[in-house]
Amino acid sequence: MWNASLESLVKRNVRGFGLIFRSTRPTTSDKPSSIWFFPDVDLIGIESCFSHKPPVLNYFDAEEVVEPFLWEQVSRFISEID
């Protein structure tokens, strides 16, 4: 199972404020080391950082995203890596 801790509630970066969850232990090539959420800016990003691949960002237009949709995507993403 993939375990993560909340790294930062308000992490400032180029996209604004967001949530960053980072793995609590070293990850293998098939497990992401972090997931980033940016629900309060124009784009919502979910980042998968694999040891053998560059970061991959999947974006959703925030105007088209309702909260249940976001959490459905997050739940599906996490279930795929568990």
C-alpha cells in the first residue's frame, strides 16, 4: 500500500497554493513519490513522480471541476497505485 503524509497545507509555487502529499518511505519505480493538489487556482494538478520517469502532470480546468469529480479522480488515482 502507498502511504503518504501531508507535506504542506499551503505550499507556494508558480501555480499558487496547494496541498502536497509525499510518500513516507522510499518508493519503487511503480509508486509515485508525491501527489500535488491545487484546488484553489485555475488548474488542478495531480503529479506522479516516478523514479524512472520525469514528473507527469494531469490538469483539469477548475471551472469545469466540481468537488465530487475531483475526489473521484483522486480516489481512482490512489487506488491505481495501491
